[in-house]
Amino acid sequence: MPYDPVLVQPFRDELTNAGVQELKTAAEVENAFEENKNTTMLVIVNSVCGCAAGIARPAIRKSLQNQSKPVKITSVFAGQDLEATAKARELFQGLPPSSPSIALFKNGELVHFVPRHRIEGRMADDITNELVIVFNKYCN
């Protein structure tokens, strides 16, 4: 059962206020991938869990201040936008479901993936630094 949309809105706002585009339907996910298959695209699987709130979202927001960053920055919300999340996970090349998670695509190919087990127990700055290194490598 999806989470209460009113309760989830602040978790969405943390990313949309940083310029992240929400994808709420499978069609929106498909269109975003089709339109950005020749560039870089970040897909965030957002979540209500503590590691999303205390680590993933702050790290993502900070990493997006880097000069090099993906051309397209998107999110789906696990437990809320079920269809969009399922479609995004299909594009993660058979990786097990993970929320939160962060996926970077370049020219339609998954080039970096940060699953929940690599977010939990780390500091937000560690994730920020990892993303900045990856952005500098793939998003120039």
C-alpha cells in the first residue's frame, strides 16, 4: 500500500527543490530514458526510510552543486509511485530492488549504481564524494 501522499511530500520536496524531476508513471520513466539515451541521466529511487532522509537525499543535493553533473536528474518514489519505480528498476539491468538507491546512466548504459546497502551506515559526505567522483568521470 502506498504511503500517505501528504506525509511523503516533504521527502519529495527535498529533491525537487534541488532541481530533480519526479517521474510518477511508467510512461514518464520510459520517455525520460528515450529522450536522454545519448547523454547522462541520474535516477534516484527515493524512500521514506532514515538512510534516505539522513544520508541519500542530503548527499544528492550536495553533489548536484558540483560543476560536472548529469544532464538529466530524475527520481521515482518507492512505496508511492509504484509503476514508475518498477519501470525504473527494470532499467537497472537486473539489479535487485533497492531503496533508496542512485543510478547513473551514460548514453543509455548503467555506469554506476549505489544501492541501499552502500548508503546505510555511511556519512552523507562519503556518498557526496562518491557521486562527485563519478560525475567528474562520466558527466564532462
